[in-house]
Amino acid sequence: MREQADVALRATDHPRLVIDLTEVTFCDSTGYGVLMYALARVRRLTGSLVLVGLSAAMRNRLSRLGVAELFDTRRTVEEAMKVFPGTT
């Protein structure tokens, strides 16, 4: 996922990244590290990142890590796309 995030972020000057986690049933420290990496890269490039479909377990883990408030989250990809001007 880290490589895919890098490719997507290099493709534009103002990156807009939506990470759909709807099908994710387990996430370990490596996965949370990748999410933090993606967030840091997007912010460095003055872009936007939205996480979609977080399970209750993932939401709780992000809260326990003290980083939940750093992420913009939405229930669906459609909702996430509305965050970005000029998209539907």
C-alpha cells in the first residue's frame, strides 16, 4: 500500500488520496504505520487524505494511538469524494 500511495502522490501537484478500508478486517502496527506515512506525505505536498470505511476496531485503535483526530474519515467513497472541490 505504501508503494501505491507513493505512485498516486507523485501523479499530481496537489494530491487527493482516498484510502478505502471497507474490506480490511485486520490491521497491525505496520498498517497503521503506512497510514501515518501516507498522511505525512500528503500533508508535505499540501494535499488531502480521507480514510473510508473504518471499522470500529480500527477507529478505536487510532484513538488509542492518539492520532484519530489527524485523519478525515467518511463512511463511503462517494462521501469522501465530496470533500474535494470539483469532484463528484
